[in-house]
Amino acid sequence: MSNFTGQKIANTYKQLLQVNTSNSDLSSTLITVETGAGNATPLQLATDKVNINGTFQLGGETLTANVSALNNIADLSGITGIVVGDSGSLSGRTLVGGSPITITNANGTAGNPTISLATTGITSATYGPLARLNIDTYGRVIDVSIATTVSANSFIGGVFNGSSLTVENDTSIGGDVVIQGTTNMKAVSATDVTLNNLTVGTKITAATVTATTIETSVLRATKASITDLTADTLSFDSVSVSSINTNIVNVVSSTNLSDNATLNFGDDNDLIIQHNGVHSVIKEAGTGDLFIQSNRIKLTNTGSFSMLTLADGQDAEFPYGVQVSGTVSATSFVGPTITSINNVIANVSALTQTNLDAVTSINTVIDNLSATIATSIDNRTQAITSINNVITNLSATFATSIDNTNTNVTTNINAITSINTVITNLSATMATSIDNTNTNVTTNINAITSINTVVANLSSTMATSIDNTNGAALAFAIALG
């Protein structure tokens, strides 16, 4: 609390709260309480009420409920028991139980109410897997017995465990069926079936069947893996079995057998079909015969080209012919074109002699042709020898001509030497007669011109000889041609 003793008003007025009433008394109209400095506070006062415009706290905790909510709180001072509300009205209630339920401290004034269910005398235990329960109208189990036989219109959800199962009507199972023991069913239709021993009266239809032993009239599956199967009719997309005992096997798409696997027919495996990895074998291993029966039999290669055709009442067709190696023995030959084997042999003999004569004639032609070729070769050899002689003679002529040319050159050289001598002598006697010298020079020039003419003529002669030689060689080549 402020102490104003000895204080001046100017120093303490801000510590005081004031209500601006214009120096009159309070009335029923709310007036805001202000500080000494004139600042408004959340508090408003009147002669008959108090109003707070800001946040209201109690013990430091803010009151969040509005006035309407506080006004709706009922007076609980006169209520006994469990309080319940109904549209803002509160009432006290007491729990009431009927048989077989009993309640203690029903109104909860002495503590929490206790609810009890009367016992039926059934011992608390785990019953099953197939238990028969007797339940009263209150949902209590009043009797329990173990069932040896279960009969129901349908089983939905959970796990069904039993030593055996007999199904008389159609059964639809959405998930997997796993049967460890022996099961008898009228029909099975499922996505996947895993069985140990199964006997079905009519049929099994499933995408995948895995079983140790199955005995059924009809088995339809996309994929089956069965150790021992007995069925009248099988219909599979893919089969993987160790042993099949059936009257009819219907394979929808294909059946694959590994190398060396066999298809056995007969009680003693009399007929065997096998592929050993290299060859394919159809073997009749019994004491009887192997019959291939058809009104028309065709044997073709992998390209469907016919190699043998056998038709009922018609001759056998062999597009590639028949080749016999060794000896053919028969008591008779039946056919429209063969009447006697002796006639055939005679005709073959005559044809053989004709062929031998034709071969002899061909040998004669070859001998004559060889003689003609030999004569022609000799003539050509002599022609070659004649050409060689021509070339030899021509070479000798060339040599003689060249020697003569050399002689003429020597003569000319000597003449040139004589001219040089004359010129030397002429130089010594120039004073005697220039005209004589000019005459001698003209004579020497003419002599040199004559030598050049001789050389030119000799060159022309040699060229003509070479041309003639080439012509002879060409004519010989054409003759050999």
C-alpha cells in the first residue's frame, strides 16, 4: 500500500485510481476506472454492477469460459448418484442390474460401481479344435461338447483344422487349401491347391495343383506337380508328374519331356517313344508288330516336301526314286509294266551292249582327234622353226649391214682425216690460190653430204628390215592363234 505521508500531491497523484464522475457521485452507468495519469483500465464501475473488458484471471490462471458458459453451469448441490446431463439439465442416476447381472454401489457414492455376471458352472478352458457350444440368450456359454462331425452351410474366415474332411456339395475357397491327410470331396474349384491325399468324386479345377496322391475323375489345371495321379481325364497347360495312370490325357498347349525321358505304352512297356538327345526313337519292344494305319500315309522332310506317299488302292509314290544296293530276291514281281524279270534282264543287257558300242565309237573319235591335234602341233612346230630360221637369217643380214656401215664410217673418217690434211696443206698454200681452196672446200662438203646420205639410206633400210620382221612375227602369231 502506498504511503502518502509527507508527500506532495504533484509527486503522488499518478499512484491513485480515479473515476471521472465530473465531481459527482457514481450512478448505474458504468464508468471506466483510470490511472492518476488518465489511462483507462479494463475495470468499469457503477453503483449496481462491475464490468471487466480485459482477461480475467484467478490465481494466475486465465478464465477462458465466457459468461454464457458460466451461466449454464447447473447447481449440483442437490444431486445424489451418477450425474447425467440432458440439454443442460443435470440429474442423478443409479445403475440397476437384472439377472444374471448384479451391481453393487449402484449410485457410485461409496466408490466405483461393481458389475458382476453370474457364472454358469462351465470351467474356464480352451476347447477345440471342433467344439460344440450351447449359448443362452444372454450370450453365456452354458454347455460345451467336442464335436466329431461338423455340418454347416458355409465356413467363412479363420483356420479350419481336422483329421478328415468330406464335402458333399460345391465348395468355394478364395485362398489356399492345404490338406495333410486324406480328404474326400465331390468337386474342388480353387486358385491354388496343396494336398497330400485327395479323392474327388467328379472333378478338380485349379490353376495350380500340388499333391502327393490324387484320385479323381477329371483334373483340370494350368500347372500340376503330383507324385502319384489316378484320373479318367486330364486337361493341363503344363504337366510335371512322376507317374500318370489315366485313361485320357488332354494337353491344352504342349507337354515337354526331357532328353532320355520315355513315353511307355502297355503293361510291359511294349511301345516306347523316346528322344535320346540326338535321335528320336519309336520302338516296339514287345512280341507283336508295329502297325501304322491310315488310308493315306505321307513321309516328308522338315520342309514338308514329300519323300514317300502311300495311298489306299494306289501305287507308292517315290519323288526321289528308289535305289537298291545289293541283291534283290523275289518269287514274283507284280505291276503293269513288269511281266518277266528275264525280259527286263535281256533289255538291260541289250542296252548295256549299245552303251559299250557307243563308248567304243567315242574312243575312236578321241583317237582320231588326238592324231589330228598331233599333226597340227607338228605343223605349228615346223612353222615356228621356219620363223626361227628367218629371224636367224635376218640377224645375220643385220650384222652384215652393220659391218658395212662401220666400214663406210671408217672410210668417211679417213676421208675426214684426208680433208683435214688437205685443209692443213691448204693453209700452207693459201697464198697460192683462194679460188682453188674454195673449190676443194666445196668438193669436201659434197663428200660429207654424200656420207650423210649413205647413213640416212642405211637407217631407212634397217627400219624396213625391222618392219618386215615384225610383220612376219605377227603373221606367225595369227597362224598359231
